[in-house]
Amino acid sequence: QSVVTQPPSASGAPGQTVTISCSGSFSNIGSNTVNWYQQLPGTAPKLLIHRNNQRPSGVPDRISGSKSGTSASLAISGLQSEDEAEYYCAAWDDSLNGPVFGGGTELTVL
Amino acid sequence: QVQLQESGPGLVKPSETLSLTCTVSGGSISTYYWSWIRQPPGKGLEWIGYIYYTESTKYNPSLKSRVTISVDTSKNQFSLKLTSVTAADTAVYYCARSEFGELLPYYWGQGALVTVSS
């Protein structure tokens, strides 16, 4: 059972916008920045968002992140079939003194 | 662009020690946090521990008694040892690196599947 909670699944039609939530506590999301990772089947996680809302080079601007209090969100607009993947949020946890990951959200493009 | 590559046995017997090495290319192992993270089949990500280039380490309390992470700066490698393994330790093991000024994993290796079975 993850310390940080994500919905197990999300879906949307091509072109739509999907938002994935990530809920934590004061010791993790409430006190530290959040990263988001995309994991395609059989591959390693890939960084999508770091420091709550910063996109690494090469990540399209239709992907965005935000944080408020002890929760964070990942938004994907202009949904494409290639966006079908598992998405994980992560935050440093001050109690653990290490990173905690959400349980993952499986995104389906209808 | 920094690249990380895990290597080690893909099959380990129960009660034995799992050993993996992460070789870093395209950058020095000095500076940054170097982590091991695992993912059991069909499940989510679990942080195992990290080492800073100064050899300071921190481990997940759930694994602390069985884990050792070390670094070899001369080879630009860091390693994971997990003792007394059971089937529950079967997973894809990833090595990862933080970015400057950050703590969370930024760059990831491709992963190495380790199966614990007799």
C-alpha cells in the first residue's frame, strides 16, 4: 500500500484532456517537489515532469504538472494513442528520508 | 547525455545474495544521488536505497537489514547487494541518478530482471 495515492486507472478519447491526481501528506508532497514518470510496457520509467511543473527537454508542452498543498496533478492534453502507459508520481519523504512513489495510474486512450 | 546500465545474474537461489552493478557513462559518478529502485512483476515502484558520491548511504527501512549499496568512483560504477533473498525479491531492478540540486530519480537505467528461484 503506497504512502502516496493515485487512481488505478484513467481514460480519455483522442484529443481530450486527462488529469491524473496524486495525494500524499505533509512529510512528502506537502514539503517537497513532485516528479511524474511515464512507463511504457516493458520499458524503464521516463521522467515527464520534475520540480512539480518543469518539463525536461523533449517532453511536449501538452503535458503539464501542478501541485497544491499535499496533492499534485498531471495533465495530458490532446490525448494520443502513444500516451497509453502507466504513470507514477513521486516525492521525497522527510520521514523516510527517501523517495516515495504512487501506486501508478494506467492510462487508456479510448 | 548520461546513461546507466545494470548488470548481474538474472537468476538467484533463495537465501543467497543478489548482486547488481550499475555502470555510468556520459558523466562522472561524482556528485548526485545514485539510487536503486525495484519493480516486482505487475506491481509498482519501490525505492531500495541511495548512495551519494561521498559514500553516504540511506536505505528503505523495510530492506535495511539486507541491503548494501557501494560506489567505485574509479570504475564509474555503483553496486547493490541484497542478502537472504526470497521469491518476494523477484523484480526488475533499476539504477537511477538524480539531477543537480534535486533528490528524486531523473535518469534511469533500462532495468535488469532478477528472478529468485531454486
